[in-house]
Amino acid sequence: MLKIEKMHLSLAWLNFIVSEPFYLFHFLVFFSYFVVRCSSAQVLTPDTTHNLLRREVQALLGFSVFAVIKMVKEETWEGFIADTLFFAKVFLFAIALFMDYHLALWYLVLFFVMYILTQQPGYQGLGTSNQLTPLQLETLLTEGNTSRFWLVEFRALCSSNCIRTSRFFSELSVTYSNKNLSFGIVDLGLFPNIAEKFGITVGVNMGQLPTYILFENALEVRRFPEVDFEAKAIHTTPISKRLLSGHFELDRRLLDYVSGK
């Protein structure tokens, strides 16, 4: 029974890699190095092959240390995967440059093509949050016959920050969602015109995304990141579940709900 479950899990991961261009392209590019390495064994001199093997071992050890550190520090798999793939490409370029600079240039071209054509997928789960259109959000806030509080995440999955933090909101919704507090997600990639209405600047670098706004009876009471309109600056802090929970006092609101306040 356990073997069957492991086989199903392996097939699910394989299907995920094949169905997502971002991961498929990365797999093919990294796998291509083994093909190049095997074919070059007959061309390289013994001394070059020996030195190349030493560089490969050093790169593998360095990458392994980095991966372990990121696994401990990163709070989401999306952030861990993004960072490890980036440094894997750095190490691959360095090894390719040691072999032949033409090969290194080809890998640079492939990396650029992947950057243009593919995008890392965000976390697909919604938890107990609701995917909202601008009209649905406006209706929920103005009718006032649903939850007293609405915590809404404004995101765009073309932003790397939104991809890295896409898991937080869904997990928070599972923990804190109740009759008084509901969670909603608005995709500004699909509805960019709604951003200005809520005071969100969607620039080239997507610096204000994701933005979280807490509404009480249709009125905004708190947001993150906070914007200093006089200084025209955005106070940015690395986003985490602990930070969002503390900023919006989710623990207190959950206790208030349980105690009937």
C-alpha cells in the first residue's frame, strides 16, 4: 500500500514538472549539462577533465550548503525553489565557463529565453479564501450582510514577490477564517484598473505588491505595506505569516470571535 502511494506521489510530481513550462524548461536545461559532459569526455585532456571534476565537486558542495541554509530560512517552498534554481544556474554557468566560454554563452541565452517565456507558478491552493473580481469585492463590502471584517490580498502573479508569498494568505485563511472575518484575493494581473481605487501603485517593479487591506464594515482600517503619502515612500518589510498575523491582530480577532465579542 505504501509503495503504491509513493508511486502515485512520484507520478504526480512528474506530471507537475511536465505540465509546468517553468519547471520543464529548467529540467531540460540542467539535464543538457550531463549530455554535454559525457560528449566532451573524449575531447578534453586528462588534466582538464581532472580539474573539471574538482570544480564540479566544489560547485555541488557549495550548492548543497546553500540549499540547506535556504531550506532552514525560507518559509515557503516557492521562495526556496526560486532561490535554489537561481543559484543552480549561477553554478552551471560557472562550470560551463570553465569548460568553454562558447558553452557558457549558450547557457546565458537559454536562461534569458526561459526568463522571457516562462514564469514560476504561485501556490495554487486557496485555503478558505475567496477569489474575487472587483465587482464581487465591491458588492461584499457595500451590502454589509456578510462578514464584519474582510482581509483582502491584492496580488499579481507576474510579480516575484507575490509568487514567493502566495502560500501565506491561504494558510492564514485556514487558521483565522470565521463568521466575523473572511479572506479574499483580487488578482491585479487580471484587473489592473482596480488598483488605483484602493491606493495601490502597479508600477514596473510591482513594489507595492502584494498589498493586504483589512476592511471593517466596508471601511479600510489597516493595510500592509503602509504607504507614507507625504514622503511618497513605501515602508517594506519581508513578509511572513507571523508579520501579517501580528500586523492585523488576527489572534486577537479570533479570540474575540470565540469569546462572542
